[in-house]
Amino acid sequence: MTRSLLLVHAHPDDESIGTGATMAYYAAQGVHVTLVTCTLGEEGEILVPELRLLGADEADQLGGYRIWELRRACAALGVTDQRFLGGAGRYRDSGMMGTPANSHPRSFWQADLDEAADHLVEVIREIRPQVVVTYDENGGYGHPDHIQAHRVTVRAVERTRDIVAKLYATAVPRSAVEEGIRALREAGHPNFFGVDNADEVPFARPDDVITATIDARAHLDQKIAALRAHATQIAVDGPFFALSNNIGQKAFGIEHYVLLEGKPEPDTDGREHDLFAGT
């Protein structure tokens, strides 16, 4: 039976930041890796000066440009099956809570949950993934589109339990945040997310809640290449990168997950090291 992995992300670049190494790792093994991106990322802040007008209200061309960035990122990761939920442009980037973008009639945050889940169910029934990956109920760090991606994915998986064996959420353990802080300090860069310790990072999870760890360090170069492909959003400097806030992060080749649904099959260290374990 062909192994199939489905990842559901909110915007172009989320896939590379949080799961890029995992995607490359499984694609290299011949797993059918499908990425569903829920919006075009129209509200992203543009880092490239000569492209800033793409995000102007009267132009609103950034989403279309980011489609090509996403295609280049997927090519770097060896992923050939990338789709947009309901088709490109169906749902618009919602921005942050309280912003005008959040109340836009096409914003993903305003989407009908069942209708959006219908689009994802259609993909699931086509590609039949044993494993699905998205965010936790807080969307990792609270972005409305990440939260909505979680809700839509959970609803779709509820309706396709005859196909999907395991549902995971991405996670960043406290130890990884601490490692990132140390690495940035040693390299003379600003602190990880502008903080002095992991306790100040809202999305850092206790290490003991992590249920799966994928060691894809052999594919870190591919992940970094994918990050570079998102040039309007991400600045890359060696193993480090920053978004528009110019706050440094380290790119990791080891990525972590929390099992939301399905039967865990941990190794002797108490964690899974293959998302397909037991499927």
C-alpha cells in the first residue's frame, strides 16, 4: 500500500518553517506527500523593497506572487502535489484579529467550517492519506488562519476516519527553543524571538507533551532552500532566518509533533520516530 502524508497549512511559507524537513524526509522515501495551503498569504509583510507595491490595497497582487514562491519551495523539498483549499483564491489571508482583513468576506476566518471541510474531505478521499498534519487548537501561536486550519482539518478527519489513521499537530518543544536561543547568541545574532529564555516564548511546549520526533537533519539543506524560496517573507542567513519582524530563529532539521488522534506507537524513548508507525 502506498504511504500518503497530507499536511494542511495556513499560508505559503508555513510549510517550510514548521514541517519542511519532514516533508523532504518522507518525499525522499517515496511517500506521496500532499500539501494543502488554505490561503495565498495576501496579508504577508513584504521584505523585498522593489516588490512592496504587490501588497498595496489597490494592487493586492501579493497572493499571486506567493503562489510561485510556494511552488519553488515545494520543488526544493521534493514535493510535487501542492494544492489550495477549494482552489487558489477561494479563501483570503485573514490577517490578525481585529484587523480589516479579518472581516473580509473571503477571509479564511469567516469561512463556513463545513464548507471548508468539504473541500478537504474531497482531497482526503482522493489521495487517501494514512497520516494528516496540521496545527494545534491554538494554531501554534494564535493566528486566526492557523486556528481555522486546525478546526477545518479536525472536522474533515472526523468524516474520513475510514481513511485517516493518525492526526498530528506541529509543535516546538521548550528544549528546541532553548537550543535556538543559545545558537543565536553564539552566532552574535539577536535572541530567538527577541527573548532571553524559553519561558517567554508563547508557543514553546513542554518537552513531555511531544509524542513524535522526526530526525530529518539530512534534509536541512532542502528546508533552508525552501525558506529562501519565500523571499518576500523570509530572510535567510546561514542556518538562521527571520520574518518581517527581523527576529532571528534557527532552522531545525529535527521537527516535532503531538498526536491528536490515532494510536501511538512509541519507541523505547517514549516517542514515535515515524509518523506512519502502526498504520
